[in-house]
Amino acid sequence: MTSPLHRALRALDRFHAARPWDHNAHFHRWLLRQLPAGAGSALDVGCGSGDLARLLATRADRVRGIDADPAITARARELTPATAPVSYAVADAPTGLPDQPYDVITCVAVLHHLPFTETLQAFRDRLAPGGTLVVVGVSREQTPTDHLLGITSVPLNIVMALVKNRGRRAARPVSMTAPTRPADMTFPEILREARAVLPGARLRRRLFWRYTLVWRHR
């Protein structure tokens, strides 16, 4: 016999499948507020359909988006106006990162797919003096704080799904079609490793099963 909790979770899954919303895009406006004014160049790692890359073009003179998935990269090109100062390339991170300095590097919900320490080192080495790295990441829940934030996020997640979709059923956004996998590092592990590579980095747990990292290259 199926337990009431199991039935409730299945109902919740059906609800969100019918009314999806992009948790990563929820952080885009916050991310833009972390960036320096008048950035010359920006690199978005794991750009997906290019939503963030196009937003970065409002704050930087030139934006480069890279992603390992050729199909989603092609879709990003289709969705980006020809006049926008944004270019895309199919490349793996960290080995395929452009070998040049950037004033801004962003990475949203991608770092847990990559070798963590090696990737942060590559970001650090490609950030221009005075530049800013901003990561929105996913960690594995383990601590009581993690679970409390997760429980708090459940009803807020329902509200956001209703508000963003105006209570109606909706198709899955293009930005949510890329393959995903669960995180294997906990937030305390991420905090320790990140601060070893990026002294002074600011990390914070967030609602909607995310954490943020901001580091400025002095």
C-alpha cells in the first residue's frame, strides 16, 4: 500500500511537471547585482539556452557563452539577436575554457557536473584583476540547515509555480531541457574547498535548493 507521504510527493511531482519554472533563472537578477559596472568582457560557463548570456550583454561589452551540449548551444544562437554582443561555442569546462582574461565569469547550476577544485582554479586563472566570479550552485543536502531550507522551499516552490505560470499548465522552458544530475558535494565540503582556492570567497545557502558563491579578484 502506498503511504500518504508517497502519494503527496507524487502529486507534487505531477503539479510541478504541469507548471514548471526555472529555479536557476530566479537568481539571474540577483547575479547581475553582484557585477561591476562597465565590464568589458564576460564568460558564462554552461550557458544552456543563453538566457543569462543575453542578460550579461546588458552589463558587459562582450559576452562569450560556452556549453558542452551542441544542441542547446545551437538553440542559444537561434534565440540570440544578431545585434547582441554575444557569441557561443561548444566546449567542455574546465579544459575547453577560452585562454584569456575576463572581467566577469558566471556559472549557474553547472559546477556540480564538473571537477570542483580544478574548475574553480581555472576560473580564478582566467579572471582579470578586479573581476568578479559568481556561481549559483547545487549541493547535496546533509545538515539540519540544509533540510530546513529544503522544507521551507517546498510551499514557496508551489507559490512560485502558480505565480509564474498564472495558475495554468505550461510547457517546460527551453532552459530546463538540458540534462541534469544530482550534486555529490555537501555545502560544508564546498565551503572548505572553495575558500582554499578562492580566499575571501563569500558563500551562502539559498532557498530553492541552491547556494551562491561570489569572489572578487583583487
